[in-house]
Amino acid sequence: MRTLCTALLLAGGLPALAQDAPEEAPPQGEAVEATTDGDAAEGDEAEEAPAPDDLADIKAKIDALQDTIASQQAQIDAQAAKLDEQERELDKQRDGLTKVRLSRAGEKKLKFDVTGYYRARGHVFGAGGVTDSGRVAGALFDDQPTTGEFLNQRLRLGFKVSYKDVANLNVHIQALDNVVWGDNASKARTALFAGNPSLTGTDGLEVPSFELFRVWTEFKIPIGQFRVGRMPSQWGMG
């Protein structure tokens, strides 16, 4: 009886003992195998590391990229310099336009201009080799070396009134036109003391002392310029 109870107790306590017992360490052979697998993995990683030739190629590519970046940066700097130069040129043009606008704003609407000249001309007429002696024959000239010597004169003035660049009025006058110096047809014997000398031209006829010979106006219209009056002409040249 005692022997049976002891056997039952032993049979019931075996599972509990099995559960409470610590796990057994793996066999030494398995641990050696795991260690051998780790060494193999480290060997594979060592085989995958880049070779020195690959590193040189990578460095060469990096250097080429740096050179390309430097070249592009130089081009960007050159473009920036050109843009700065163009900006300065635009500033100069703006300043010039501003000065032009200011000058035009300060211009007078009406302008008055005077032009003209005074001219004196001398004439000497001779035989010109017509006679053997080179002197003028005939009783009138009394064998003189020349047939005549004289001076004539002319005064011309031009007046122009302009309104901006839209319209203008032109007036030309002339005075003493080709009048001979010292001539006094009315009192030929006392020319030096004459109070009212004549106005004789080179053709021997009297001419007016003052003449208004040109007057015309010009003004702009949407399709061009309109001119009216008595004006000079250059045979189609305006």
C-alpha cells in the first residue's frame, strides 16, 4: 500500500518538476554552428566593400560635377554683370529722357529768329584783249584801260516766328538790292552834296530802297505739312 502511494506521488510530481526545471543550454555543436554563420556574414560584408578603383571613379565624378558647377556659376556671374551693365545703360537713358522732357517743358512756346546778310560787290570791265593795245577804243572811253568800275550792295533780312514745332510765319525783305555806290542820277554833277541820292541798279534803272518779297506760313496737319504764301522754290526740292 505504501509503495503504491509513493509511486502515485512521484507520477503526479513529475510534470511540475518538468515545468519548473530550467531550459537546457543548447549543445555545444549548435553554438559552434551559429558562430560559424556569423563569421560567414561578416565575410560577405567585407567582400561587398567598394574597391579602390571604384572610389577613384566616384572621386573623379565628384570633381567633374564640381567643375560643371563652377562653370555654370561663372556663366551666371557673367550674365549678372551684363544685366547690371544694361541696368546702368537704362538709367542713363532715363536720365537723358528726363532732361529732354525738362528742357522741352522749359521751352518758350513762341520763338523769334532773325537771319540775313549785307553784301558789297565790285566790278571791273576791260578790253580783255579785244584790241591790240589792250585798251578800249572809241571816243566815249578815250582809250581807257577799262570800260567801267563800280561797286554795288545788297541787304537781306529774314524774320521767322514759330509756335513750338507746329506752325511758323516767315517774312523776307531786301533793301538796296544791287544799288550802285555813290550814284546820284538826279544830281549827277553834285553827287557828293546830294541830300537825296538816287537808287540806281546795275542796269541803270532805279530800284526801290525797300521790298517785301517773300511771306509764307507753314503748319502741320495730321497727314503732313501745309504751306501757303509766296515762298522760295528749288524746282521740286521744296
